[in-house]
Amino acid sequence: MPDGYRETIEKGMSAVRYFDGTMSRGNGTRDEQRARLKREIATADAVVIGAGAGLSTSAGFIYTGERFHKYFDDFAKKYCFHDMYAGGFYPYQTLEENWAYWSRYIYINRYVKPPKQLYDKLYELVDGRVMGDAANQPKKDYFIITTNVDHQFQKAGFVKKRLFYTQGDYGLWQCSKPCHKRTYDNKDKIVKMVLAQGFSIGEDGELIPPMQENGETDFSKLSMTVPSDLVPYCPVCGEPMSMNLRADNTFVEDEGWQEAADNYTRFLNICENQHVLFLELGVGSNTPGIIKYAFQNFTAENVLATYACVNYGEAYAPEEIADRSIVINGDAWEIIANLLQ
């Protein structure tokens, strides 16, 4: 972990010392706070966006229900789990079965766009450049830090150098050991894995299962294993590859991760005494030091800063910064779409 980013995280975690635990649900009506958020985005010198799992959930990346059963009912019935997340932790007996499950999981949560255009709307709100035209300048000086691993910001058009995926990327593999600090793109092999199981891929990139006449997935035509020659192994030591996801101390912080961490720290230093909007979207309480505590702390230290929390059911701000906070309890899709009107 780069020294600068380590210091940033430690600074964020120290936020609990700044606040006595009294929380505010915001000042003013919901409409007033939405109007204030729109003004802040327009007038701030810089916007730092912190995105959590709730943002992708709002965009339609649901890990339960119809979406889960469409792609994983064979695994669910065999192993008695009820959501994609739980299936990712199941100790499958073979690597062929493990990668059959994970290839479906990766493909539908990394290589397709979400059902709702939330990330595109956020791009339009904050960046707004013509995609592919790097000469155009963004509407707003910004940086994005996210604990999400689905890569949807970059797919929406946000510039890579302004993004920091702290917890990894569904699109990357690493050595499970790990014997070296490098990650590997997995798309080509993931596509081969899902096709080998009996899926097809639509023109829009959708993963299409074989269907019964009633419109439900025909799991009798799907394999729950992948061919052994598709199982990924480390090219250096020969150990099985694993996902580049932060779950324990084997997580690889590769060169790209280190560069992104440095970019984030550098951006925070540049706008330290500016009018900054720290915009928290869909961040829960699993890893609060990375975004939530850090954003609250940075706001407390910079009298020109504003803290905004958009969250469904967990929207609050410390009382000590309530006068410089915007708190909106609601669905991010609804809020962001409304700001563009």
C-alpha cells in the first residue's frame, strides 16, 4: 500500500475521534436537500465521489431474486444457497465447477451494463465529455473512489486516471499464492467458459441461457463445469489463479492499483483548501474507513467542504458537520436522474 494512501486511510479512520456519535438526518425537506446537492455539484471547485455497493444495487445489479434464479438455479438447488454472493464462497470440490459458477458470476456483473443507466447519468452529471474524445474537458474537476468491483464507472465513460477501485476488479485474476504482484485480464477466458457451459451471448453482450417454452431457463442444457483446459493457473508458479478481490492478505495491489492510490492521494492534496463536495453514494458500514469516515473527516477539517450522503435507509451525517452536510434518504437512481432535470 503506498505511503500516501495509507496515511489517507488512517486519517479517515481517525474521524471517529472528531465526532461524538450524534447523527443528523439532514436539515430541510427532501426537495430542498436535492436542490442544494444540485447547486453544490454546479458550484464546487471539485467533487470527490465515494461509491459503495448500494450504487450498483440501485443500477439493477441485484444478487438475489429473478436475476439470481435465471443464471444460478442449478447451483442453488444443488448447494442450497439463495444469492450470488453466498455462492461465491461455496467450497466447490473441483476447479472446473468453481469456475463454472464464477464465470457466470463475473460475466453478468462485470461485462454487461446494469439494467438502469445510473452510471451513465452520473457521468453526464459530473463529466459530460464526448466519449472517446480525450481533448474535451470534464464539466467538473472530480475523482472517484469505490469499493465496488464491477468496473461500471469506466464502462460509463469515466476516465481511468480519475478512478480508484480499492477492493479489486471482477475482471482480473491473480495468483492464489500469490507468488508475484501482477494481475491478469480474464475476459477472453470467461467468455469461453460461459459458452462452454451452453450459454450464448447476445449482440448487446447479454448472457443468454437456453430457454424452455415457458420462458424459464432450461438448466438441463447447461453444464455446471468448465473444460479442464480452461481452468486458469499461475504462469509463474503453476498454482491455481484466484479473483483479484480483497478478502484476505493475499490480495494483490498491482502496479495499476498503486498508481490509482497515488492519484487519489494527490487529488485530495491538491484540493485540500478548496470548495470540495464529498459525495457519498450507496456506502454501507462494512468498510466505513475507506469512504464514509474519510469523507466526514475531510469535511470536518476543511471549512469550505460539503459532505453529501445519498443512501437508502442509511442516510445520516455527524451533528458536528450537519450545517455543511446534505443528507438524502432515497434511491440513488431516482436522485441522480432528478438532478439532470
